[in-house]
Amino acid sequence: MTAPALPLRFHPLRDSATMLRRNLKRMLRYPSMTVTLVGMPVVLLLLFVYVLGGTLGAGLGGPAGGRAEYANYVAPAFLLMTVTSTVQGTSISVAMDLTEGIIARFRTMHIARVSVLTGHVLGSVLQAVFSVAVVTGVALLTGFRPTAGLAGWLATAGFLVVVSFALVWLAVALGQASKTVEGASNVGMPLMLLPFLGSGFAPTDSMPAGLRWFAEYQPFTPIIETLRGLLMDRPLGHNGWLALAWCAVIALGGYLWSKRLFNREYAR
């Protein structure tokens, strides 16, 4: 008499690590996606600092003045834009897996369902960290001179990981909702535009009343101000708590939306 077969068990951590390796290998196999996602913030950074920096920086005051002062002011906005550009690639990757039937195949395998999404999330966060490091190096070459010490740099790195994690979950949901690669390539554009409609490139008090109200209360403004304060060793005030609160809301909303979309497709 043979013993009954033991039921197979899910291993979410092991399965998530497998999916993470899969996504990292795909990034290495197709580096053009990463180059494209990093290239846009780099080109815009060079454009704003070298073409517009002399004029825009003159109105910021400070001892440096002009282009150097504007490089210090605008660099945090481009670090955030780097993250938003990277998560746009996440939406495209998720949509590709959906349209090519990869996720449908994963659903038939004995793996933890959550690992399919967490693999995308963790891989994209690592890609965002690499992209931010590249853009930070370019910003330093253009004249960006942060005054933060080691603690400030570590806090900045940790905060950027938190922001990346939150926005990546939103991007995973957007990629599932769009269902096509073409739709996913466009659905993240508002995230690229929000830094322009905040304090990233000009102080909010220089804007018209209606736009100023939107700029001051949209989520990216406290995030940019927190990055600016950490890098330039300035008091964060209430911006730090607001930024963390927005990140928590975005991460939770993106996770719940992603889970709902994934389970709905799974039920079919």
C-alpha cells in the first residue's frame, strides 16, 4: 500500500526570487529598454541646465546664481523623473507578458500567484536604483553640488527606494489595465508630466493661482521638496511626512488594484 502523495506547497519567497531573476535576465538581454528609459531624463537634464539654466537660475537667487544654482534646484526633479520613466517601462513589461500569454502560462504552474507581480516590482525597483545612480552622476557633471553628508545621502537613497516601490506597484496595475503594449507605453505619461506641474522646475509661488494650488497639493511636490531638503541638507518641515503618506497611499492603492486585476483575470 503506497502512502498518499503529499500536497505541493507554495513558496512565495522562492517563487518571487525566481521571477526576479527572470526579469533581471530580460533586462540584461534587452538593454535598449533601460537605455531609452534613462536617456530621456538625461537629455532633459542637459537641456534645462545648459540651455535654460542661465535664465531660469537667475531668478532663484543665492550665491552661485545662474546655471549652477539652477542645477542644484532642478536635479531632485530629474531624479524623480528618472523613477517615473523607469516605472513606465514596468507597465510595458507587464503588458507584454499579458499579450504574449506568459502570465497565462504562469497561472497554470504550481507557483505562488503573488510572485508573478512581485518579480516585476522588485526587478523594476532595482532598475530604478541603477537609473537614478546614472542620472545622479550626470547631474554632478553638469554642476549639481549637494551639501548632504553621508547620512543625508543614505536617507535620500532609502527615500528613493520607497518612492520607486510605490510607483512601481501603480505601474503594474496600469500595465494590467491597459492590456496592450501600445496602451501601456502611453498610460504612464501623466507621471512624467507631474514634476513639471509642481515645484520641480520653478517655485510654486511664481505660478498663476489655479496652477499654484494644484502644484502645491499634488503628490510629487512634497516628494521633490523632500529630495531637495535631504540633498541640500535643509529642514524638511512637513514635506517629509506628506511625501511618505503619499507613497503609502500610492503603494497600497497600486497593490490592491494590481491584485484585483490579476485575480479577475485568473478567475476567467
